[in-house]
Amino acid sequence: MKIRLLLVDDHQVVRSGLRMLLSNESDVEIVGEAGTAHDAMDAVDSLLPDVVLMDIGLPDLSGIDATRAIKSAHPEVAVVALTIHEDEEYFFKMLEAGAGGYVPKRAAPEELLTAIRAAAAGEVYLYPSLAKLLVKDYLIQEHSSEAGKVLDGLTEREQEVLRYLAEGVANDGIAEALVISVKTVARHRENIMQKLRLHSRSELVRYAIRKGIIKP
Amino acid sequence: MKIRLLLVDDHQVVRSGLRMLLSNESDVEIVGEAGTAHDAMDAVDSLLPDVVLMDIGLPDLSGIDATRAIKSAHPEVAVVALTIHEDEEYFFKMLEAGAGGYVPKRAAPEELLTAIRAAAAGEVYLYPSLAKLLVKDYLIQEHSSEAGKVLDGLTEREQEVLRYLAEGVANDGIAEALVISVKTVARHRENIMQKLRLHSRSELVRYAIRKGIIKP
DNA sequence: GCTTGCATGGGGTGTCGCCCCCACGTCAAA
DNA sequence: TTTGACGTGGGGGCGACACCCCATGCAAGC
């Protein structure tokens, strides 16, 4: 079963080049071409290809918007971005639009083929320079949500109370959970708010979320 | 300038196979081999390779721990995971340990070479089936923080009040800001909480952060 | 031995949050 | 035209919260 491919690029020569390049592959069949975003969307509607090779710089709509539209109407159609852009912004936007691959035009032909095959299988191929950006983003997300532990000089008991406060539990609920009096809970809360220079439960909740003590 | 490579795998045959496979490449030079995590760390210390090809299943320490140790001592040495494991857990842990690539053993030889070259250049190669997992994770992070706009049937005025409530402003402060009475603010708050099925300011703050109305 | 910090309590006071009740003007939809 | 949603405003009540005061016991450290 061949992979049915739609080429989208506003330059005729680029499409022809891709056609030359890909027509030698036994598992790929080019079923259509489009030079604008609207043509691409129409072509997807009528041809239902397995994979769309999508340029970003198109004359009418951007390839990002086109991808969003295609994925919205046909979630089963995979879209691989093939573009000269290697900046962070386009890359992340394309991912959010639902792209199943991102390959810069300077990539080797085999990499493009790998991306097409991966996309057809429902997987994702990312070019190494861009995968690096995504991993970086992932690590930032991770580290911003741990990194706590110290908690600005709060005692153990205060940290314990803080976890309950952050979740919005009332004083008497915390007292029950920790088997201490409501007054003591209030006392701890006062100390916590003084140490952290906070002035309401709301600020406390935001503080706890920033510190990763609780999930939003 | 050749890429200086260290092979780490507990099976002699696998190392020999990789040596066969890679020795034909003109830009790769295998400078050493190791069968255990400790041998690998010693070898990195003495040889300072550009790239380490790291198995995960090692007899003494896991390749993940070994990677963490290597990146901690020599951040400039790139580590590419080459393993039979394709589960989410190992993959994410390896990323956190600082791996600059992740390739399952079933991958094609060219993909391994792409990964080695990408890692040597400070980039990241991820095998498509795993890149998919990372993108999925990324999209979850994103969508949990945007996706707002509609706000579950709140009226304009209610949304306005919600923004203040979320920031922890007290009723009279909101009343002053919006030039309405405290009672009206309270009225709006009640309606908001009823519509969103929330029961305290704390829950309201967390809701607002999830919806991206305010930053944590 | 004495201070210091921590956790534990009690009392008081005033504000605020949360939940009912009500009313009126406006504007759009039925 | 009438109905309904929306924004506005008010009254009353109860409990929780925020901010003070105070004291006790216990461990660590000077």
C-alpha cells in the first residue's frame, strides 16, 4: 500500500523537484499538487491523501493556518511541514496546528522520506535542530515544576500546612487532617504568610502553583 | 575532523556489529568501547569522546544514571541513547538525564548516523515514534494553559470581575476599580462560582490559572 | 543554664466570604 | 409586546478568615 501524498508549495519548480525526488520511491505516490492554501484544502477534501507536504510561505494563507484547517476537517490526514524557516516560532505554531513532522528544506532527501513515512504511520519526525528546541522547552517545563524543596525557610510543619492551604482546604479541614486544633492551623498560616509576605489565600494559591507544590 | 565515538553496550557482539556498521563512515572514528556503566564513565574521563552511544540495560548502573553522571562531569560530551526500550518512561528520563538523541535498536543504520551527527553538532535527534510522545506532552502543556476565550458562558462583566478575583483582589478593591458597589461585585462573584461550580476563592484562582486568564 | 526556634494551644475583634432574599432599568429575542 | 437575560444595587445572616494578644512544652545550641 503506497503512501498517497499531496504536495503544497507555491513554487512550481519546487513541486517538480519534489516530484522527481519522490517518484523513485516505491512506497510513495504523489496524488496531487497545490500552490495555494485554498487549493490545498480543496485538494485534501477531494483526494484525501495520507500525507500533505506543506510549505509555510503561501500566497493566500500561511501553511500554519492551512494545516490547522486541514487537521480540523480531516484529523486522519497527516501534515508534514517542509519549509525554509527554522525559527522557533513557526516550529511551535506548526506543532500546535497539528503537524506530524517538521523538515527544513536544507535537510537531506532521506530525512524528508523518513518524515513522510513516520507521518503516514501516525508518528512524528522532527529535524534535529528543531527537536533540540522542543527538548529544551520540555526541560524548562519540568524544572520549573520541581526545583522547590527549600521553600524559603518554611519549617516542615508549615510546608505541610501550606500544601493544604494551597489546595483551598479550609482551616478546620486542615485541622482535622493533621489532628491539631483550628487555632494552630491559623497560627501556622499566619507565620507562612508573614514569611512569604503574602496577604491572602489567593496569593498563597498562586505562590504554591509557581513553586510547583500543587498542580493548577 | 572526525566525530570521536565511544560505544557503550554490555554485549560484545552488539559493539562489534556497531563497529562494523560505523567504521565505513568517513566522518566517524570509534575511539573506545565499554561494557559497563563504570567502564563507560572511566572511558569518557580519559578519552573525552565527542559522542557516547549509550545502551540503557547495563549490568551495574542503568544507562540513564550513567548518562546523568557523564553529563554532570562533562557537559560538552553528547550522549545518544541506543536501546531496545521504546517506552515513554525511559525516553523521558533519558531526556532529563541530558541525552542528545534517542534511537531504538530497530532503527535503520542511517538514522543512527543522523543521530550521531546531530548530537555531535549539539542538536537532538529523536526517533519518530518517540518524538510523537514529546510533541504530545508539549501540546498537553500548551492546551492546559490556553484554550480559554469562551470561558464557559460567563458574561463580559463576569469575566472582568473574574480577572480581579483571580488576582486575589478583595471585593471592595474590585468595586473601586470597576466603579460599582461592593454588593454588585459579590453578586457577580456568586454567579461566577455557580456557573463554574467552584466553591471558594482558592478554587477560583486555580481555575483562572488553568484557563490562562492570569499567570501563576 | 539560658536563649532561641518550633509546634502547640486559647482569647478577642473586626472584616470579609459565601449564601439567601429582594428590586429596577435596559436591551434583545420570542 | 411580553419575556428573559444582564447588570446594577440593597438587606440580613452566619461562619470563616486575618490579624492581634497571650502561654506552654520541648529540643537544639550558645
